[in-house]
Amino acid sequence: SPSILFLDEPAAGMNPQETAELTQLIKKIKQDYNLTIILIEHDMSLVMNICERIYVLDYGRCIASGTAAQIKNDKNVIKAYLGKEN
């Protein structure tokens, strides 16, 4: 009876259709088994669609945390990952 599922880059090498299917599978697992899921992932469509809380690391340092809406508009995240501010 696990309570936590750790996933490390589950979408690595997947095409968009496979990632969409994986997103639905992870949502189903979370719902069916009432699990906390800790996800390390670079595919932002997957992250933004399943995560309730996001922590963004830059060189091992947390530069932002919050909901998907907060993260996508965070100036530190934009600067670190897009190289400029919006």
C-alpha cells in the first residue's frame, strides 16, 4: 500500500501523443490509488497538466514554487529558462 509514487522523467523520448496518454495514465493512478506523486520532468505540458504544486530548480536551487499559473508567470522562471523577462 504505497502512498508516494516517484517519477523521474517519465515522458523522456515520448512524442506529444504518447505524453498526452501518459498524462491521463498518471491522473488515473493518482485518483485510483490516492497517491502523492513526486515528478521530475522537463516536459512542461505534462507538468502543467498534472501538478498541483510545482517547485522550479535552477542549478539545484529552488527559484520558484506555486501553482502552474504562478510558475508560468514567475519572473525568475522566465529569466532562468527563457533567458529574458516578459
